[in-house]
Amino acid sequence: MTHHWTRREFALVAALTGRVRVLSLAQIRAGWFSPGTRLRQVGRDLERLIAAGLLQSTTWRVQPPPIAAVPLAVWRPGGFQCLFQLRAAQFQTDV
């Protein structure tokens, strides 16, 4: 059976095999599909690449970290000088 691959399919396979190894359906939709495309349609289109052995699909259940309810640092003109580099380093080590 002969497949006629689209430019989008070539670009997606190139990105996943040569640069990025893991993308969510939402990331694939944002990068390679028209605005308003449903995730279900993205999944169906990917099934064709998976069936051809060009991609492999794995499902991971992940919970993103909570977003802070308050700002990490606050500065106002005329106020104290916040050392943003120091604060950034503190929060990077907390992750």
C-alpha cells in the first residue's frame, strides 16, 4: 500500500525524530494544525503515522505543579530594590 504523506506529516515526523521526543496533543495541534482543530481530529491524524510505524504513542498521566496564589516578588517605583536574579535562583533550586 502506497502512502501519500502531507507536508504537515513530514514536518511533524521530522520534529519528533530529529529534535523533540515528546509532545502533547495540544502542542501538536498548536504547532501543526489550523486554529480550532479538535484534539480528537489531531489524534485521528496521528494514528495514520503510528499505523505506518513512523511514530510511537504513549499515554502519561501528569499533574502540573500548582501556580502560586501570590506573586513571588513585588517591586514598586521608589520601593526597595528587589534582587530579581537572586529570587529567580532561589525558586529554580526549589523545583
